[in-house]
Amino acid sequence: MKKILMTATFLAAAAMPATAADINPTPNWATIVMTADVAKPADVTWQRIGGNDYCSIIKYLGMQSCTLTTGTGGVGTMRLLNGTIQELLVSRTSHSYVYAQPTSEIFYHGTMAVEPVDATYSRIVYTLLYDQSPLTTPEAQAANREQRRSRFQAAVDKMKQAAEAS
């Protein structure tokens, strides 16, 4: 998982033209990991949560729309969520994908993955990585982290329900 996240960070950085003014010399990285154990094999879980559909996330996050603006769902595909959030697919495996928001001032990245636990169980793992330094107080940073953790854990919990549904 860490290797995927590091690769995604590198690819996103390489894809974006940066100037010295664009790069934060003192980032304050926040990492949030949300999980849910699922009573289904990894292949079944990934299929049921729509892991191969880069736009399936909207049903778990309660968003209204997702449009692929470039690509067809492979690496390099750009999705537009709710008409405002651009996310570039920077890595994909058989049970995961990593995306970045290339125009975000916080260098935002997310990884959605399903990991096998054993032959009959799996774990959904959703990881967020971003630079929280634009939020200048520890209180604002903590509140923002909790808002993100709460929202995405709710999405992961919905994915678990979808995966385990009969």
C-alpha cells in the first residue's frame, strides 16, 4: 500500500508543471487511513463496490455527478466530481486505485483498495494524504482531519454494506 501511495505521489508530481512558487517548502502532511473488514473475498468485494468503475465513488460519498473528462478509466483518466473537483487516476492494480487532485493547493491524494485477509474475508482500506499547512492553526488542522475522516469512513462503511449485501 505504501509503495502504491509513493508511486502515485511521484506520478502526480511528474504530471504537473511546477515552479518554485508552486512547491510548499514546509509541507505538513496529514495521512488518514479508514478501514472496514468485509465478510467476502477480495475479488467479490472489489466487484461489488464498483472498484473498476472510477465514478462509483459518488454513490458512497453522496455526490451528484461524475464525468470522465479524459480517458476511459485507466491510468491517466481524469474524473470531474460534482462539476468542480478534478481527480487524476495515477495508479491502478487489480484491487486498488490511486488518484490525485492536480489543481489542489494541498497536493491531495487518495487510495481506495481492497486487501485480501484470507480466502473468505477482505478489508477495504481508504487512505488520504494531503498537505494541511494552508490551515494555519492546529485546531483548524484537527477539525479538517476529523471532517475528512468522518466523511470517508462513512463511505467505507457504505462500501462494506454493499459488498456484504446478498
